Amino acid sequence: MFVAPALIAPSQSGGGGGLSVLLFQVLAIGLVFYFLIIRPQSQARKRHAQILAALKKGDDVTTSGGIIGKVKDLKEDRVTIESGTATVVVDRSRIIRVGESVAPGSQNS
């Protein structure tokens, strides 16, 4: 009986500060997420698009599948690569290296 009134009537001190701390924490997590994940991925996509836009016949390329060769022909979204005695047609987005320019996010080996 003596404990019940203390449980029913919550104390009024410090109740409003919890919401502002929670809001600050959510904002801080959002900023960290943006600067560590979203922004670097956006920059990597832009750089990869620039590398692919500068692609021309005769460039040495490496695909994501590991094929190394020279660009023989360019189409809108397809690239013909000559590798040794074979000729392979690949999707333009699968090229990860042009000459010495490496696409961001690809494994450097």
C-alpha cells in the first residue's frame, strides 16, 4: 500500500529532456550514416560513370569477371573486347578498369 502511490504518480523532474536527447541521437546517427555510406557511394558511382564515358577504341580494360583485353567496338550499352584470340561482348557497366583508372569500389589487385 505504501508503494502504490509512488508508482502511480511519476516524478515531474527531467521528463522533457529525454525527447531532446533522443532527437539529437537520431540526428547524429543520420549524419554518420550519410557521411560514411551514402555520400561515398554516390561519389563512386559518379567516378565510375566518368571512367565509362571516357572509354574509347583501343583502351585496355578489365571487366568485373576478370577478362583483360582491348576495346574493339563500342555500342550504346555494350562493349566488344578483344582478349588474346577471343572476342567478348560485355555490358558497359561491367568494366571496372580502363588503363590505369580503377573504378571505385572494385578490388585493387
